[in-house]
Amino acid sequence: MSDSPGFIPAPGQGVGGQASSGFAVLPDLNDPMITQLAEYARRFMRDYPQLNRLTKGYDHSPRFLKWAVLDTLSDWSATPPFIGQSLQLILERNLVSVFVRGVVICALESLGILHMRNHLSYSDGGVNVQTENPQLIASWIGMMKSEYEAKKQKILVALNIERSLGPNVGGVHSELYAINSFFGYL
């Protein structure tokens, strides 16, 4: 078995550690595409020990960022139209920028939950101190998420239209095509 959480089957295995039969198989966390996207998300967030002076380390472990990549892929796959979204499609079509923003949103949501859990306000003698600021993270998530969702939906609709047209189809006629083509012959 792998060190995956108990409710998620290990890569190449189905539910309960059995060989997969009919169940979707999760991508391997050591897949170079997942590692590359996780590192790209780290660069986007500038999550490096040198820049995290207060936490003295990474905010997100490499394994957590890989999980965020899988969670974002699951989000794309669960968003209609269902056109078979995959990491390969995302990389081939150069949709990495939008996809990584989804990974960052997923990571920030988890970080926001952690900060909310560790939030402590203290006041003494007119001096107020807060250990965490979950409202700041929540405002960033809200701003990024609305833009991300709109772009993701436009991309998926465009890919769906492109696939419906096929490589040799010139366009889709409207339902009025038959009426207009008989004009003058009735």
C-alpha cells in the first residue's frame, strides 16, 4: 500500500486496494506532469522559505501541492461539459495558466481553513494583536475564484464546440437553414 489517505485508492488500485475494475484510477503522485504543475503553482505563490520569514519554511509541502493538482483536475472533470478533461489535454492545449490558478485556489482554501482554526485575537490595555488574518486569505480566494471559474467555463465550452465541429466540418448551421435554402422555390 502507499501512504495515501485511506479513502483514496492508491494509484493503479481500485477501492479497498483491489485491482481496478470499472473504477477510475487516480494518476500517480510521482507523475512528472503532476510534479511540474505543483512546482509551477509553488512559483506562482512564491512559497519559498526565503520569502516566508514568519513561518520559516514552506506553507505547502510538495505532496500537498500534488494533491491540489489532483483536486483541481477533479474539479475540471466534474465541470460540464464533460469532454474527458485530463492533465495531458491541459498541457497539450497550453491551459496551464488557468489550471495552476485552480491549484493555487485549492491550496489557499486549505491554508485559509488552517489559519481560521489557528486564529487568535488578543487585546490588553488598548493593544490588539491577531495571530492570523483569515479574512485576507478569504478575500484573495474570492477574487481569484470568480475569475478562474469564468475562464475555466469558457475554455471547456470552447473545447466542447471545437470537438463537436470536428476537423473537417466548416460550421454548424442554424435551424433556419432549411427554410432559407428554399426561398424562392416554393
